[in-house]
Amino acid sequence: MSPGEISPADISPADMSAAEKKGSVGQDRVRIDGPLKVTGTAPYAFEQPAQNPAYLFPLTSTIAKGKIRSIDDSAARALPGVLEVLTHENAPNLLAKTDTELYILQNRDVHYFGEYIGAVIAETQEIARHAAGLVRVEYDAEEEDTRFRAGHPERYNPVKINTGVPADSKQGDVDRGLAEAALVVDEVYTTPYEHHNPMEMHSVIAEWDKEKLDGVLGVLGERPHLRIHDASQGVSYARLMLLPLLGLLPQQVEINSPYVGGAFGSKGIPHAQVMLTILAAKLLPGRPVKYMLTRQQMFRSVGHRLTTHQRFRLGAAEDGTLTTITHDVQQSTSRLKQFAEQTVNSTRHLYAAPHRETSTRMVPLDIGPATFMRAPGEFPGMFAQETAMDELAVKLGLDPIELRLRNQPETDPESGKPHSSHYLKECLQEGARLFGWEKRHAQPRARQEGEWLYGMGVASATYPKQMTPPTKASVAFKGGKYHVGIAAADMGTGAWTILSQIAADALQVPEEQVVLQIGHTDLPLAYLAGGSTGTYNWGSAVMVAAVNFRSRYGQTPAEGDEAEGGAHFPDEAKKYALDAYGAHFAEVKVSRVTGEVRVTRMLGVYDGGRIINPRTANSQFIGGMTMGISAALHEESYLDSRPGYGHVVNSDFAGYHIAANADAPQVEARWIEHPDPMFGPTGAKGIGEIGIVGVPAAIGNAIYNATGKRLRGLPFTPDKLVE
């Protein structure tokens, strides 16, 4: 089979009990890739076939800032089985400094603790790791700054944040609005460093060889060719980032990533380990070099969620109508590479108020670059916003749901555009009905059973449509089946399955006649899996390609017939505000003895447009909520900011706790299905992020309802609640 190719007919059949119903889209389908994964036969990046591979183990800096004075690798080179030691002294040159995170080993500079400064390549993983420990490095250390704090003297305005919009916004007169408000909330909310930790650690195989150039007169010569197996959320985007640094044409770089074992944003763009492996392989042409990060290394060089300090102010009239909203964010960034999250984004769009202002300031530190982490920006921003809304509801003596309903905007508050669809009200009301909100006690500490105090909390959720570069798909008729190709990625989200469903309906054939190919740069270019764009972006391209195929060849195509199509978004969509919505409901119990918090129940109700596959959608929603529970109760990366350090102290699962089954005993998802054609022909809005954005706020609000203690910093650990 071709790279990334799979067909339902080739593996154990899915449960097709709903097959008699007309159409595939909207039907419950077992994952096509499920049998391969549960039997351990789905090849991930490190498991891709490679002849006579060598293995890499990195050399990393033990200072946070300075320069390398010398590297003594003699002991490592003398070790039997060592093939090469890569450092800045013998590293191949990189052509263009288009990405500072990838521009490695080109000089003696050290920018953060754990930065790649070289690698040992050996016959086995064990030899490479042992030899790396024999390399001696001396530094000229410089004074570093790794401690995040509000009011940092070097904080700066990034001008634009990651979505490309201005870092600051202003409407009306916030000073006047606050002065005239009957009630004001003015508080600071904080979120910590967090790390992604997917099940599959980042892994790379890189191999350089020669490619013959054929012409009319025969072979014209040779040129370098680079083959990469990577754990990537988007091979097309990864190749585009690598090309200018390597000085290669697209045809000279091939990237394969059919299966990804989780990512949550960390594999969205290539990080330094990809370039490290590429450079190492260039020293051993014709031989593949393999590198898989250890769990500890996952805390150093593949990104993190940045830390935030957020001042949030709300002014309201006596009836709860908002008059003023201000949101001032300070957040960390690496001096090496800026990552300015859109933390203020949801504040600009969710609730109506005549006086509004937001700002973003970056605190530059000598740390590794941050990167996307599930619901980047919206996640920390919604924690502040939805906690502040709960605080206002308490001051007003108003039900938190009623406060939110009274402040629903008729049009988008910032742009004035009408909403393409807006069902937050329905999500809140349906969620309240299903969750039993009427049983909630308005006063804290009203329900107690033994040592446990019980409470309920709610939070809204919103996530915008992301504007993406062009995405294409192809359909070819071969061997009696329809081969659908697109360089998409499946991180466990269900893309293998839902794209097959979309293709089957668009082609008007049974699903078993569709052979999907994804995860390879030879396939039509696709935007990466991120920002909840996969379904409506890739799905739209697949639909257009399929319609093109059918209109050209009809129901009886010939062998070899093929067609392409691109993602299509209606021109009129630009006239609308495009967002997904949801509501999170949480019930908690808090121990009066130990301060322990347990989430007893959680419900999410979502307005995510058309649901392509209820089974995989439910999994995404529950996964998002569980990740939100994890961040609310446990997750925090402790950065040692003492002089001479700068590393994450709890860089393993012994010290960095994530939610387990016991932390999420009853997590349920429901949805209000209203297809939104302004998102494209699938009608889907995207669901990857909407499941997490307001979860910590809902849990924190429930903790207040249980105990009367307001927690404004994540995570909600027992020490903050001990009486």
C-alpha cells in the first residue's frame, strides 16, 4: 500500500449496524484505524521501516544563557559503536535563519537550559546515550532571567498576537464605564507553565540519499533527497518550514506521518529535534538516523503552554447588564522565539458591553519557546473571564446562567458582524436541564456530607473559526476503489474515519469502496491539524474533490480516472462572525480535612455545527473535558528560576501529574446540532478545542459554591483549600 493508505476492507470491519441508513455522515462508526492501534500494528514514526539505522542521543546545555567555551568528545568517539559526534564545530550549514528555534548548531550561543548543543550517533540507543554522558562541555555562562513576574521591566507590546490581530483593542471609555457601574469585579487570575505529554513521545527518522534527475537525453545528474518519518500534525506545513533552512526544493524533501500518538498542539510545527536529526543524518549519508525523546526531554525542547498573569475587570448595572469589560494580559515568551497567544480573544467576542479594552504584553525570558497547546490563548483567557463572571454573579446575587444570558450579544461585540450561528443560550439551558442545575444551592457550604462539601459551577465556552491556507484533496479510481488523498493528520481525533465517511457520501458509494491516504507530502497539500480546523478544512476539500470527480466521470469511472478539489468557503462567510459555542457544568466535592478536590460529575453541551461521527465527536469532547480537569486539579510545571538553573524540576510523571480515570468518574458530552454552512460544505464548526476552554473555570466556580473560597490561580491544589 502507498504511504498512509488504509481501507476498511483491509482490516477487521467496523460495526456497520447503521449502514442501512441513508448516508455515512452523521452515523456512528467505529474507528477505521482502531484495530491496527489496539493490536500494535499501526506504525508510528519511530516504528517506520528503516534499513540499518543509526541512533541519536542529544547533548543539551546545562546553563540557561551563555556561550560554549569548549567541547571534549574524545572519550565518546573512542567508545566502540559510536559513529559520529555532532556539534557546532562540524554541523552542516543551514541556509536561512527563517525560524530561530530550528536554526541550531550554527554557533556557540546557548539560549535556554536543555537546548540542543549536539548529539552522539551510534549503532544502538544504549551506546549513544552512554557516549553522550562522556562528552565534556565547558561554558562561559552569562546572567540569565528565567523568572516570570508581572511588571517585568522588559515587557513589551507584541503588536500582533498569534491570530494576526492587534495585541490591543479599545471601544468606548472603560474608565467612565467602571465609574458609572453599580458593581465592579477587579481581580487577577494566573495560569502556570504546562506541558503536553502525549502518549507517543516526539520521534524522528531522517535519511539523506541522492535522487537522479532524468531528462530527454537521459540522466542529467543527481541532487540531495531527504526522507523524514515524523510525529507531525501537518507534513505539508512542516516541509514548508524546513525548506528555506535547508536550501532545498519541495521535491527534495519527503515527510511521512500516517499515525500520531497524541499531540495536543506539541507536534503542530517541527521543533529542534527534527532539525537535530536531519543534521546528524547528513553526516551519515545513505543511513537512516533515529531519535525518540525521553519523557524527561519532553519538558525541555518541544514547547509548553506559557504562563499568564491576567487582570480582569467587569462593570455592571444593578440588573447584571455589563457596562465594561477589560482584560490585561502579561504572559511569558522565549527571547529566542516569540509566541504571543491570543489570550484576550474570547473576551473580545463573547459578551456584550459598550466599554471594552484588552491588552497583551510579553515577558521575555531565557527559556525554551512555547507552542500551541489545546485551545491556545482561549484556554487561559476563558479561565479568567468565566471566573470573573461567576464572581460578578455572586456580587449581584444572580444565578450565573442568568447573568450570562442577560449579556448575550445580538451581533459580534468587536466587529459588529452578525453571527453565522449562535446557540450558547441553548447550550446553557439544555445543560442546566440535564445536569439538574435547579438543585444547586446559591449559598456556599450549603451541602455537606461528612467531611465533604459539595458544589456546582458553570462556564461558557467559545472557540473561533480559524482562517487557513488553501487545502486540496484528490480522488483517483484504481482497482475498483476510490483512492482519496490529502496530506491530513490523525492524532487520534478520528480523521481516518470521518474523512472516509465524508468521501463516501460525496462520491455516493459505500464506505468500503473508499481507500483513504493521509500523512504524506506526496499527497495534496493540507493545512495542519490544529485550531479545530481539520474537519471543516480537510472535509471541505475532500467533498469538492469528490464532487469534481463525479461531475467529470459519472457513476462508472474508468481505471485511472482522477480529479482534485480545494477547500471551499463561501464568500459571504466574510460577512459573519464565525464561532463554536458550549457550556460546561461541574459538580465537585472538597474535603474539609485535606483540601482535596474531586470532580464528581461533569457535563458539556456544545454547538459544534454538523457532527460527522457521534462516536469520535463524543471522544473528542470527553477528551477535552478530561484535559481541562487535569489542568484544573493537577498540572503545573515548576521552573527552577534560581541563578544557574532554569530547568523544569518535575519533568516526569512522578512529579507532573495528569488526570487518571479516578479523576474523571462521570464525564458526559451532548450537543445541539445546527450545521453551519458558513464554515464550509461539511457544516461542521470544529470540536477539538471547544471541549476544554471553560472547564477549569467551571470547576473553580463549583469549588467556590462548595466552600466559599475563591481560587484565582491554576491548579486548584489541596494546599489552597485546607481550612
